[in-house]
Amino acid sequence: MPPPQVPGPGGMVPVPPGPGSFRSPLSDGEWHRMHPLTPLLRGGLVLVVIAGLIISNLRERIADLFISTTVPGAGDLGPPQNGDPIDFVIRHNLVLVALLILAALLVVLIGLFYLSWRFHTFRITGDDVEVRQGVLFRSQRRAPLDRVQGVNLTRPLVARLVGMAKLDVLGAGSDSNVKLEYLSTKTAEAVRADILRLASGRKLAEAVAAGRMPGVRPGRVAQATAVVTDAMTGMVLGAETPVEPASVVEIPMLRLLLSHVLSQATVWLLVLIAVIAWGAWETTPILLVSVIPAMIGFGTYWVRTLAKKFRYAIAPTPDGVRITYGLFTTITEILPPGRVHAVEVSQPLLWRPAGWWAVRVNRLAGKASGSRESDQAADALPVGDRADAERVMRLLLPGLGDDAWQLVFDRGVLRRRGSGVDAFTTTPGRAWILRPLSWRRNGFALTDDVLIMRRGFIWRSLVMVPLARLQSFGIEQGPLDRALGVAEIHAHTIAGRVSGRLGAIDRDAVVALFRAAAAGAVRAGAGDRSHRWADGLSDAE
């Protein structure tokens, strides 16, 4: 069977084989432990706090020792401080006792780390992903595979230095994720591929790999050797072992920086600073002090959001669309087909001269819809030209027909003259007062597969809601809407940054859309197989 193909920079390109084409030994239904360095990475913050407290309490002693050893003839800075614990230990000849106490604390700490690692296990069966942990207070979390929305691979900066990563198995509800932290990066890639294959509804291939018979678990010694080898390789090389498929979109550094400078957040901050400066000039200069906290807070937010957009890549894989981003903490997401509930392509006013667009999605991420992680997961394309946006949208909605794609740019969000009769049902002229600038653009179009909503004149956007993912459809009408004979439609999807609302549409057209969308959603849902995205692939891939 020929490999599946997806849109690429030069046309249709074959999907590269994933790193998890074969089942890994860790998905055999047995309980397995995390990487031995997991307690150190998970408890690293506690160690940093303890070290900070020690340094803070001994800062005079540290400064005295540094100066006395680096400056000739400096000697001590002064008499010993009564509150210095080191001076107390030396004066009372308690050096041996202090060393024994430190050694005991170190042994206790190592013992706690060992117990934490020993009782932190996971297993992958044909139905669930389970994680249990805790020594005194035990906890166990389970993610049914038929509810898995995706599996994210996250590599924080420190974990990347030692070749480790953590997996977030995304569930269907808020705070329903199951975390596997930490594994070696190579192991995490294989485990993620297994989870995605099982979640896809496809039976995992049992193939011979590296001379090992399928279904045979390696011995304990072989497993321990592999773990130690991966850890040493990561510590020496700082390797990031996953091989990323070639991205279909490349974002130049200059474009990324300029798009961030021209973002709405930057514009609103400049407006706020200008207002405060004008107020300080006209009234009292003390108002300028209020700018400093705003600048610090915005600067932190600005740098953090910019850093998350670096190293962006998006590529097709057999298990879905692979999105990678992050400068310090690198996150790799797999967005399986059928998990995309809405797609929006938008263009802020300041991006229009450059022809840049952004693409966002509504998808189940296992986090609260207003959380920072959920907002980051919504950005499928932070900034790109029209060709980039088209490639990304075709990756996210691969099953749409040509009639739907013709309504996206030229006949859709751009609405260029000469593109023929407008295929969108727009705001009637009698209700132009509700959309004085965009009433000729504000409208919808319905195809057999998708509901398309176009809105905005200054900030242009177009939303595509696959009918197979449509949760429900609502009509709302206020007093002014009733007087003008219009109504507002609301295509309900999962909560996210993409809004399914469209107002100021003719009432009769809305009622007709209600009936057509309801029938289309039932028909599309009955024929949809995108949630079983690997059914058509060979088991021996």
C-alpha cells in the first residue's frame, strides 16, 4: 500500500514514517518505573530553595572567605558573627557532629528519592494508560485510550541537558491529563507512538526489530543497561534524540520578531504608556511611577511568549500533525486527525501590509480553557504568509473538499473583487448599523463538510467548523435584533480561543442554516472516521 500523502511546500508529499512504527517493550501491559533521575528533576526546585536559604544565612561567611582568599593581606572582615552557625559549630567543637548530621540528612534525602522513584510506576494496556505514585499517600490516575486527545512530549531545559523528557497524555476533560515524567527522550518517543497507535483504534504491529522476536520482554539487566546508556549519552552529549520530520513551514527570525512587536498587546501597552505620560505632563509627574510595574510585567510576558514561538515546526506524521515550539522548554505535540474542532485564520490590521496570517485551533487539551498552556496549544501557526497558512490549514483539516477550500481566501476572508458572486450569506442592508464597517463581509457559508464564518473589516478572520465536530447549534436574538429582523448564530464546539459566534444575519437565513447544519452534522458524524485515523494503514507499517 503506498504511503499516505499530505500537502507540502511543493505539492503532495508522503508522510514520513513515525519513530513508533513498532511496539516498544514498555507498552506490554506490565508496570514499569520512570527514569532513575526523575526524583532529582521533580524535586530540583526544593533543592534550589534549600541551597538559597543556606547561602542567604551564610552570606557573610562566604563573603569573608572569598575576600580573605583573593585579596592578599585582607584577613577577616571583622569579628565572628554570633548568629553565624559555622562560628557556633567551630567554637563548641561540633564539627564532627555537624558532618554526621549532614551525612544523615543526605542519606535520608537519597532514601526518599529512591522510595519516590520505586513507587512511581506506569503501565500501558490495550485500554488505558495508568500512573501510580506516592509512598504514604498513594494516588493512581488512569486515561482511557478511547478518550485520549493527544500526547505531548515536553523537554524542559534541565531535562534536555541529560536527554530526558516527560509525556502528557491529554484527556477529554479539564485537568484530566496523565503525566509520565520523566523518561529518556528515545523511550518517550517510542511510548508516545504506542499510545497514539492504541488510541487510534489500530492494533499495534508485532514486528521483529533489531533481531528481537516480537512480544518478548528484554531482561532486567538489558533494561537497566539501556536506561544507564541513555542517561550517560544525554549527560555527555546533551542530545535531543527525537528526529523531527521536515517542517512544511519555516518562520524567519525577523518575521517572528516584527510580528511580536506589531501584536495587539504591544500596541495597547504603548497606548497605556502614552496616556499615563500625558496625564503626568498635565497633572503630576508621580503618575510616571505607575508605568514601571506595567513595563516590568509586560516585559516578562513579552519575552516569555516570544521564547515559546522560537523553534517552531509543523509536519505531518502517520499519527497526526506534529507541532514543535519553545526556546528553553521545548514542547512537541501530536494533534491527531479528528481532534480539531474549529480552525481560525486571522490577520491583524498591522500585519496586513506584510500579508501575514495566524492560524488557531480549538482542540481538547486536558487543561482549563483560560490557562496559559491552553492558549499556547491553540496557536497552530504563530505567523506566516498566505501559502504557509494554507498549508497548515490543509494539514489540520485534510478531509475537506475543494469546494470548501475555494471559500477560504480569495472568495472568503479576502473577498477580492472579480472572484464571482459572493458565496457567503451576509448581513442585510437594513442592519448595517450593527456592523457599520464589515456588514458586506460579515457572513457564513455552509458546505457538505464544514460551516465557514467570515467576519471583521479591520481585524479580518475566517472560522471553519467541521460539521462532524459540531456539538450543537444555537440561535440568539435580542430586542434590537428582533426590530431589524436579524439574529446571531452560535456554533458550539469545545471551549477555546476560536469563537463560533456570528451576529447580524438575516433571521430567515439563520433559521434555514439551523436546519441545514443540524442535518449536515448528523450526516457528517455518521460517516466520519477521522477519530480512527490509522484504520486504513497496514499493520506491518
